[in-house]
Amino acid sequence: MKPSSANILTAIVLIVMSAWGYFGSETPSVTALIPAFFGIVFLALSGPFRKENKVVAHIIVVLTLLVFISLFKPLSGVLSRNDTLGIVRVGAMLVVSLIALVIYIKSFIAARKAKA
């Protein structure tokens, strides 16, 4: 998978899963929409990322890492509540973010090898 495709997939998953968490909750909290805001930023940056803008690529990688790390707090919350759908939502966002990070890092390594 190309890094730009991984970025778009990550953005869509973040938006859909966090919207599902917000609108599907009995007591919706605006914090459930934080991943959606990151997803919107990823979609907004997808054009320059596709054109291999290095600064944008690094910004996306750092933001994806931030999202990945930040999702462990909600994961502990849904695990403590035994919220199966919440575990699925947060787990999907974690897995997609991790896969995207791996794809980005492999892309950076390949670009470095091609340059040398």
C-alpha cells in the first residue's frame, strides 16, 4: 500500500469510528470527536502528501504517532467498562494507525536507500 493511500484510509477510519462513538453513545462527549478532527487534517494534507512533500509527510507521521499513543487512554476506559463496541472502535483506530506508521517508516527507509 502506498503511504498516501494509508493516509486516506487512516483518515476515513478515524472519522467514521469517532463519529460512531459520538453519535452511538448514550451520553456523547465531544472528546470522542478528537480522532475525527485528526482525520480531517489528514484528508486536508493528503494532496501535498501525495505529491511527496517532505514536510507534510513528516507532519502526518508525527500526528499519526500522536493519535496512536493517545488512543491507549480511551482503550483502557472501554476495557474497564467492558464496552465491546468501544473496544472494536478504538481497536480499529489503533490497528489502522499502527499499520499506517509501519507503511510510512518503510517508505522513509526506501527513499533513504534510493537516495544513497
